[in-house]
Amino acid sequence: QAAVAAGAAGFDFLCFGDSVNMWFPRGLWTPEFSPLAGLVDVDQVMDPWLMMADCAAATSTVHMGPSVCDAIRRNPSNYAQMLLTLDHMSQGRCFLGIAAGEERHFSAYGIRRDRPFTHLEESVKIIRLLRDNNEPVSYSGPIWSLDRAIMATPPYDPANPPPILVAGSGPRALRVAGEHGDGWISLAPIGGDAEKTAESIATIKAHAERAGRDPEKLTFLLQVMCLIG
């Protein structure tokens, strides 16, 4: 219902968080601080890919994407298959947001956050490789290797494949966004103020240019946290 209402209101896109828990301390999620505490558990988070599939089937204009997935809990071939599936279900109205991931999603669930930015860089490379090629492809890297791997499903519109947006404000994330991604996602004010955001965008465009890519074709998505009183 929320997705249908957003589409009817003219919203361009919706973001779906890919979390297993939220960042608010449970000890602060009480009626004393928020009236919502009596209505919903702060850590009640549903799977974004299933929700986006439901959204895709119920809407016709609004775009959607996870903001953001991490590069450790699922491997790149899983992401490529899910992204291409959602691309067809939504008829080209989706994107992938991906980052190195936060510790809160790993240690409590028995998952090691090992070499997170190596995972991120390789994930973006491999997802892009599988998204853009319908013939068998091979790849060798420090974490994953592909041996004549095939992802035969093409994008819904091969001329406009679903974009891969990289999240993160650190130097390596900015480089990966410029060299391998289709754009960048940031969060304000956590990721910095307006000046820091502008500086990061300039850095990403410079990385893209050095890699022989057109920086003006990149997408930049800024999520701004607001307190409404």
C-alpha cells in the first residue's frame, strides 16, 4: 500500500534497507523516547528483495532498490541473479546499492567481517561482469574466481541495465564507485555535510575519468536524515 501510494504521489523511487537489525539501541527504544516503541519492535526488519518484488508487481512507475546491501552475506552471483530478476519483474525500474557492511550484521550471526572492502570491490566487478555478459565468463581475484560462469538472463533493457551504486564515504569506497560502479550513495549527516559530499563526488568523478569512464553518466543518491517536529 505504501509503494502504491508513493507511486500515485509521484515519487521517483523508493529505498529498502537491507538490515537484520537497526542501529538504534534497544534500551532507548521505549515509549519515554518514542511513541512508536509501543507499536513496533525497532529490530523488526523484513527482507528487502521480497518486499521489492511485491512493490514491483503492485506499481508501474516508481523505481526501487536496496540501500544498501553488504558484500559479504551474499556472493556476487546471488546479487547478479536477484538484480536481473527484479529488473524483469519491475520492467527496468530497479537498482542495486552495495557497501562493505556494518559489524552489527555479522558477528552476532556468526559471520566474519573479513576484508570487507576487498569483498566490496570484487562484488561490484563480478556483478557487473555477469550483468553485462550472457556468455560464459571467467574471473580470478583474491576472494572469488569464476570459471566459465554463465548468467544467461539479460537485463530487461540491455541498453539500460540496472545500475550498481556503491555506498561508503571512505577513500576505497569512493575509488570503487568511480572505477567500477554506476554511481554512489551517501547518507547525511553521518557521511558528512554538504561540503564533504561535494568533495566526495568530485573525487569519484576523478576516479572515473582516470579509469577512462564518463563521470557525467554516474548517478549520485544522497539520503538525508530528517527529524520532523
